[in-house]
Amino acid sequence: MDIRDLRYFCVTAELEHVTKAAEQLGVSQPFLTRIIGQLEKEIGVPLFDNVGRKIRLNQFGITFYGLAKRALAEFDNVTIEMDKLLDRHEQTITFLADSEGYSSEIAVRYKLAYPNSRLTISYAPRKDIIDALISGTADFGLCTPPILDDPNYSLVTETVFYDTAVILLPPNSPLLEKTSLTFDDLRGEPLVSSMKDSGMRNNQAMVFEKYDFHPQTACETNDAELLVKMVMSGLGYAMMPRSNMLQDERLRKFCRPLDVPENVAVIGISYNKNTSVGKDVEGFLEFIRDFFREWEERTEKSAEGQA
């Protein structure tokens, strides 16, 4: 049994499919099957059950998976500890988010606070973020609604912010004459929306379903700047995070609150306890907490200035 075999086993367990795991690992399916078979022979028990065309960890496999992930994390920590001994303090954090609303500002603030560290931020749908946290290809994930804690995969989530949505209206919209909007006001108006499975879209869908509201979608994009440009060009209205809109002096005057009590987005930061060994988890979490505390203060100051 070696480190490579443990990595191959964990990827196979996470994908629940030998062929898909072999493709991701860049090896042949028979070779991967042989590695898994050797592991099971060495341990003395089968680790997987066949479920249709998939495989799934059995009770022995679940226990072995947890031990294997911890062993891999400890092994990865060797390089990090050696870097510390050699006075190389750079830390690389891989960070995924299911919306762009806060990501760019997080990246800038992190680099200013930790110039010798690297933060890689990418957009990903919720399911991909969960898969990446489980496999260890991402260190942290920012999601709305938050990812639920999952003890089986050692996923932990902390709620860090509550936001609401406002309606961003085109400059020539007669709805700008109103001080607040309801879904009745928006019926028949075209919607410019983020893509399916994005954080904003998931929250939006829950509110729409609650009020049986079915708007006509004119355009979809996960590019926040493009979404704003579409609205400003008159293609339709958009539901946008209140905090982002209030902090943008150009856009405040085109925003109106949505008079819906359920219109609240909960944002959570998630990580995997097994794969985060060697990372300064608490340090990064404290950075994220501070970021959102300051973000909220800036939002409220902007709201006071607008009033």
C-alpha cells in the first residue's frame, strides 16, 4: 500500500465509478481495478458494493476512506512543514464561489493582507464545489444557500453573512417612480438573470416558488458586469445583492427594495477537515469573518448616505 494507491482509492470512492475515476486519474480502467483489488486483498475485506452501474463504499470502505483522507492530508502537510523550516511562508488557498458578488473584493483584500500568499478564486456551481471540497481540489467554498455540514465527508460550514436582494431597473423604467416593489409590479417585465445553479439563481428560485412567480427570462449570464450592462441597456430588470448595489454609486439610484420578507440570502464558508491539514484554516476563516463584517459596515454606511 502506498500514497498513490490511497489517492486512487479516494478518487474512485468520490466518483463512485471506476471508469470515470480512471479517466480523471489518467490511467486505464483495468489498471485502476487492479489497484483497488490489491488494496482490498491487503486489507482483507471488500471496500465497495456494486449498485447498478456504480460502486459505493460499504461499511468497511467508509471507515477506510476517512483514514485514507487523513493519511493523505498528513502526507501533504510534510511539504508545508518543510517550507516553514526553510522560511518559505507562502500559502496557496484554492477558493470556489457559486456567485461573483463578493469574490473579486475578497481576492483584492486577501492579497493586500497577505502579500506572500496566493489565493486562487474561481466560479463553480454548488455541486462542483461540494465535489471539490470532498476530493480536496478546493480548500474553501463560498455558497448561498450554505452547504450543509456532512460528517461522512468531514465537511464543515460557517455562516458568515446575510444579504437581501434589490431590484436593479433599467434607467427608463417607470417602476423607478416607486419606493419599493412587489412581484405584482414586476409581472410582465422581462428578467435578466444569473445562470441555473448559481448562488443568486438558487435563492431567486426559492423566493419565486414561494410566491408562485414565473417571470419571462430575457437573458442569462454569470458575469456580474455583463448582467448590469444588460439591465442598463434596457433588456430587463435583475435581482441583485443589496450590498453590492448600495456600494456602487452609479447603480444605487436604479435600485428598489423588494417588499418580500423571505428575500434573504444566507452565505456560508465551507471546508473539509480531512483535507485542510497544514492549511491555516482558522486564519483564513478569521479573514473571511473580518471581510464580511467590514462589508456589512460599508453597506450600511452607503445606505445612510443614500437616505
